[in-house]
Amino acid sequence: MIFILTIGGVQDWQHGEVSNWISIPLFIMGVLASILRVLFLDDMLASALSLFAITVITAAAFKGWMGGADWKVLIGLFGLWPLAGFAALVVAGVWGSLVILFTGDRNARFPGVTAFAFGACLTFFVKVSIILFE
């Protein structure tokens, strides 16, 4: 997942678009993982927070506040790995705030999937370092 997400981040950075072969499978896997998590309830709090985030993100997408690839990738992240989804939102929030601060434009656009990939990769590397140095 991290590898595919990184490819999507590079595409978004270079072209401002992400291929459907990246975003649609992530979306489908995220929805299926969310459903399975709720049905088999391995962690109730994580499931509830993940579903809440997916609901808010979907509402934001329908309002036109984010692109289609951004929405699909975030749904995939929150479904497959909620911690990476939250980290992706934090990185995107910081990135967006810096863009607004430096451009002075509240409607400035930035490559969201790149920010999401960066946040998910940070989460991955922190997890790996915790495992290795424990």
C-alpha cells in the first residue's frame, strides 16, 4: 500500500492528477476493510473514529472541498490503516496552512495525495523504527 500510495503522491506532485489504477483499488480496499472492521469489531474505538472520519471526508468531497483522487485515497487510508489516515490529514493540514501562509491565498491548491503519501510514509517509518529498536 505504501509503495502504491507513494507512486500516487509522485503523480500528484508532477501532474496534479492521480491515475484511477491507484485511487480506485485503494478506495475499494478501504471500504471493504472498514466494513470488515465494523462487522468483526476488533477495536471499537478505532472503528468508530475511522467511520466518523470517512463520513466527514465524504461530506467534504461532496461539497467540492477536495478532489476525487484525494477523497478515494483518504477513504482507502482510513479503511486500511486508520493511524496513517489521521497522520495524512495532519500532514495535509500543516502543508495547506503553510501554502496559505506563504501565498496569502485561502483557495490555493496543493497536491493532496502527495501530502497523504508523506504522512502515511512517516507513520510507516515510525512504526518500523519502534519495532526495530524496541
